Amino acid sequence: MKNTILLSIALVVVGMMLLVTAASAQTGSVSRGGLLYDNWRKVVDAEAPGNDHPLWATQSTNTRSGADTWRCKECHGWDYLGKDGAYGSGSHMTGFVGVYEAAQTKSVDELAAALKGATNPDHDFSSVLDDVAIADLATFLKEGTIDVRQYVDYDTKATRNANENHGKELYGSACAACHGADGAQINFNDDAEPEYIGDIAAGNPQEFLHKVRAGQPGTPMPSGIELGWSMQDVVDVLAHAQTLPTGEEMALTLPETGGNRLPVTSLALVLSGLLTMGLGLAMLAVQLQRRARLWAGQD
């Protein structure tokens, strides 16, 4: 009887470990897919083809060229709604449809097939992304895209039903160490035209939500998805970030000399790397397992 009880406990423990491993693999796939959606070149460390994306010539309103034309977000927007969302007007407008609706009806396999040109041969990314990356991107489209309109008022860019105080707590625990309590420790642009968290949150809340959830490609910024943050958590952080000063506001308060903030490639990123080292190692293990399954034809 005692041995039976011990065996049962062991089986339960192993089962729980397998469930946790499976959940971690899924979470890692979604967040990595979000990074790929943002800028896949920085995730897979590859150069974009020298030409514009084959579909770029079918639009004339967005005048960007080269590598930018290969970013998913440039065609479909930070809100995944394409012409029906925030990129329905302005310099980023292309007229291309979003991916959110398709993600609601298609399976991961169908989305992966579309990324390989099944529905349009000019939308084939298999020459620049391997099967693992395409699977992760498809998983993000299916499991990670959200209807941003539920969380942001597009007219005012304000959050809907957010708890700014809770967002301040989360920001203080996960973001302030690198970005600073005022959000101005890392300058995303340059000293002439500084851009801080407050600028992104106020001017492009759709981008802010995406990056908080998925992270920043090419940096050790932690992913809200992997931290276990709910959408309410992310929206709360956005509400707090919208209270932080913008680059223009900081320029009015900083002294004429000695007021420069740290650039993106500064000590702040080193600190962020140390804070997220454990998370990065765990993600690496998950991705190695997933890559092995793909190579073996099991996924």
C-alpha cells in the first residue's frame, strides 16, 4: 500500500511537471512570435532581403523601403488590425488587411501555411525564417493577438478601465530598474529628439501594449506574457506610463549640461540582462526542446 501511494504521488508530480513544461513551451512560443512580428531580423539575427517585400509594390501610401517593408507590424499594425486600425491613416498606412480576424478563424497550421505562401506566393517567408520561427509566429498570431480596441480609446489614446496605481506598482517592480522611475533612463532616439517610455505610451499605446507583452527584439527586456501578466496588468502599466514625462517635457526640466540620458545600448541593458538571466536560460531550454521536436517531425 505504501509503495502504491508513493508511486501515485510520483506520477502526480511528474504529470504536474510535464504540464508546467508544456505551458512554458507554449508561453515562450507566443512571446517569441510577438518579437518576430515586431522585427524578425533582430530575433533570428539575419539581414532582410535587399529589395522591398514583394507585396509592397501593391500599395503607394507608405513610402518606407527596404528592411522596414519586411516587418509584420509595418503592414498589419501594432494592433493587428491593418487598414481597420491605427495604421488606417498616417504615414504607416498601406491599405493591407489586419491579421486579427484571420487568427480567430484559422488554426496555427493554417496560419503557418499562409506564412509560407499557401494563400499568396508573394507572402512566403520560408526563405528568411525557418520552421521554428514560422511556427512561433503563427502561434503568436493565434494565441497572442488581442483586440486592442477593448483596452484603448483610439480617439483619445487613453486606457479603458485601468488602475494606474496598480500599474505603478508593476512598473516599479519590473521596469523602473532599467527605465528609471520617471521612464527617462533609456532614450530610444537621440539627444536632439529624445524619446522615452512616456512618449510611446502617450503617442502610440498600441505599440506600448505589444512591446510590454512580447518584449523588445534584440534586447533582454522581459516579456509580460512570460512574467504571467494579465491584459489588465499590461493596461494598468500603460496607464501609469502615460503619466510619465515625454522627451519634450524632460528637455524643459533637464539642465543644459550633464542632462543626457543613457542610450539604449547602455549600462541599463546590462542591468536588465542580469535581472532576466534566469528567465532567458529557461526560454533557451524551451526553444531547444521545441526545435528538436520540429527537426524530428513531432511538432
